[in-house]
Amino acid sequence: MFNRFILLIVLRLIFIVAVGSSVSFGQSADYVLDLDSSSLVFTIDEIGKRQVVGTFESFEGAISSSGDITVLNGEINVDSLNTQSKMRDAQLKGRLFFNKKKYPLIAYEGEFVSENHVEGVLQVKGLVVPLSFDLSCPLISTSNENQLRLKTEFSIDRREWGIVSYKKMIKNEVLVNLDLVFIKL
């Protein structure tokens, strides 16, 4: 618990220093997320049934750097969750899962510790938990030199953020797939 607290403080200080500066390995610019070209998809298994695939349709993010520090941050609007089932979406947005009324946003702050590894913290329902992931390939420029693309897939355990409802019906592991395009400012 103490290590998580220290990590959060360090990442917040890095974030404060880095915001408003420039970005990425060898490049000096700020990048913002292009929502129309990006996707955030999650998959979770219902025990004895099928996989549920969902998306978040409203989120924002940025990549910034200052000197040797490159920072990734973003926010997800919980109300934009979509699993193609209005009843299920209402349950997931409700107090037993994400509790959108009390916690309308999910936030991530991380630092690139190498070209293809990010270490940071994810805040869901007010709980801040370390979350690191590897990129499918190093942060790359797309065919457009004014864009960067971040692709990754990783698993999280929903219990770490206090999402424990329906534990006999829904598996704890959630697969997250990010395909994010950032535009140079």
C-alpha cells in the first residue's frame, strides 16, 4: 500500500512537470488523442456463458514530454460505456460496478520507461492502482508524420478497483485492448 502511494506521488509530480511540454522519443511536440481514429475495447467472460465485449465511446488523452520524461495521460467518460445491451450498460454504470454518479471518470497517468513499456496508475471508483503495460510495438508514427499510434492489449483484475459484484457470474479478469491515435499539436 505504501509503495502504491509513493508511486502515485512520483507520477503526479512527473505529470505536473511534463504537462504542456513536448513529446516522444526524439520528437519535440505535444500530441492529443484523435477519438475518431481510436478505440478502447474491453472483454470479460460471463461464467458458463459467453464473452461480453464493450467499448468506451468518449475518452481523451495526451502524450507529452519534458526532457527525458514522456508522459501518457487520459480520462474515460464512464457514461460512454457500451456493450450493445441497454440493461447491462445500466447495471455496469450503476453503483454496483462503476458508480458513474459518484465516479464519472476513469483516469490514467503513466510514464514511458522505454519505447514500448509504460508504467503508471489507473484510478477507477476513487481507487488508484499501479498499472503497467507493454506496447504491441514501440510508439510509432503512422503514415502521417503528424500522428503517433499506441497499440496494446493487457489484462486487469476488476477486484483491484473494488468491482466485485456478480463474482459467481462474471470472471475477474478483464481484457483491455487499446488502439490509440494521437495528433501532433
